[in-house]
Amino acid sequence: MGKDMLAKGAVSRRGMLALLGAGGAAAAGQAAAHTQSQTTPASFTHGVACGDPTRSGLVIWTRAVPETGEVTVLEWQVAVDPAFRRVVADGQVQTTSARDYTAKVEVEGLRAGVSYFYRFRAGETVSDVGQGRTLPDKGIEEVRFAVLSCSHYGFGYFNAYRALAERKQPLDAVIHLGDYIYEYGVDGYGGPQSIELGRQHQPAHELVTLADYRQRFAQYRSDPDLQALHARAAFITVWDDHETANNSWVGGASIHDPETEGRWEDRRDAALKAYFEWMPMRDPKAGEPLHVLNRTYDFGDIASLMAIETRLTGRMKALSATRDMVLDANGQPDEPLRLASLAGKHPSGAADQFRRLGRLSGGASASV
């Protein structure tokens, strides 16, 4: 991703004063004038969000569609108070249709265990104010999490999101375990309920292309309850299957048909490109595949949260009782033979897993 899409680092007011004291007044003045003249009139269509916290930073996010033209230039600010009297970091970020007009900033140089407020400006329009907390250092006595998963837009309203957003006690983080969106069309899972509630999925068909996944993320993020929770606390997220396709695995998904929907890898990467565009989290480093995600979050010396991707990098095709059952001569399930058959079909590491499975289930370990 280009440097113009993701701003790293921060310029504090203390740093600006140091710059002025070192003879940088002209450069600073030009930068300030540039900030005022170059921000782009745009609409903040999907609120604000932050996430992927560290002890010294946060990722802040918004979406801003320009009134005219292709490029949106935004100003961003981070402060320790909601009135922004004490701004500790600011800068610019730009975005285009290549990122679906989403913008993310990796803000660094913050203090551990502190709640910060952030906002964006586009022309004369100022975004909503969001809030997020950096990871704490050692010596804390408690942490507060909200844990969420499986959020199907068509099955009901996001009341749980609203309740969490309105709770009096602040959250250290919101942890979403996956299925942040669902890929089904109106004729699929949850379709009848969505029609009854007037919350039909958009687009109406099953998601396959990048444009499809982007539109579905935009629909979910238009929900005011989800927007309220994103503005209230930092999110830590990992995907499950429905961000790509039902029962996805290394080589495909239960509902993916290569004959009509193309290569699985193309669909997977389109889904994850949209995911990284729309989620407040650090993008993969240059050259890293989109589908590999392993991150650790240390909450002082109380807890360490490890977000580990296993579905798209280590999961085999789901077993089927009708397709994969191995029977003995009497037509009964033959567990040792089934384990041996599975171990012979799957890549390195699988044999040991199947041996352990056999021992845990009381069966004989396969000889492989």
C-alpha cells in the first residue's frame, strides 16, 4: 500500500515547538497553510473507528467520499480530551477509490493505558469524535473486554452493539472473534428473516467480487449501533469464515464453485482486501499475504490476547459423513482406517494431528 494511504507516526505539539525552536518556522508555517488549503470537501459516510492498539499507538479509521474528483485529503487529530484542547498528534492522510475512500492512520508516540479522542476534517466538515485506549503497561489490576461474534445483519438489530456503546464503564477493547459480516444473498441463510425486518443484504446476491464485499461492509457499517460502538472503543478483530465464504478452508469453501465463481484464491483475496480497507487495523506489511494474520496484545501483566488465523492457513476441507466415512467389511465405521486415510491425504503436520486424535478418542493411531 502506498505511503499516501496510511500515515505512520505523529507530530506532537511539543515536537512542533521543538521544530520552531530549531529554525523550522518557515517550514512549519508552510505545512500549516498546506493543511488548511489542501483538505478536500467530502462526506463522512460511515462514522469513525479505531483499533489494533499497542502500548504506544492506535489505528484510527474513517471513510470520506469527495464531493468532486478522485482524491480525498483529510486532516486528523488525536487529543487527550473530547474538546480537543490538548491535541497530542495530528497530520494528513489521503485516500481514493482504490481503497473505497477508506482512510487509516497508524498513530504512534502515545502513552500506555490512556484513553484518547480522535477526529477527521474534510474541508469544512468535521467527523464524529471517536475514542480508544492504548494497551496498558504493567501494574494494572483489571481489564474490561466486550467479546462479540457472528453478527448477521438480516437476523435482527444490533442492539448488543448499542448497549455496549452506552455502558458507563469504559472498555479496554472490543474483541470481535469473526463473522463480522455474512456473505449470503437474500435467497440464502437469514434471507426470510431479513425480508421480514426490512434488513435485506446488499447486494442481494452472494458475495464473490471485491465490489460485492465492499458494498456489504458499507451496509453493515452504515448501521448506527455498530457505528456507535466503533466510536466508543478500540476493536481487536480476526475473521472466521463468513468474511470470505461459508466453511472456508485452505483450498476453498463449501459454497464456492470454481466453475461459476472463479478461482478460490481470487475470491479470498478480494474479500480480505475489503476487510482490511474497512477494519481499523494495521494492513499486512509489503509482500505479506493477506490471509496470514497472527498478532499479540499484552494487557499489562494480567492477560495476553493472541489473535491467530487458522481457517485460511491451516484448516482442511470439512469432513462429510456421507463422503468421507470409511467402513469395514461389515459396513461399520472403521476409525483406524479412516485416520490412516486422512493422514495420507493431508500435508505435513496432519499425520501427527490425526495420531493425537486417535489416541484422544481411544482409537489406534494410524501407522504413517
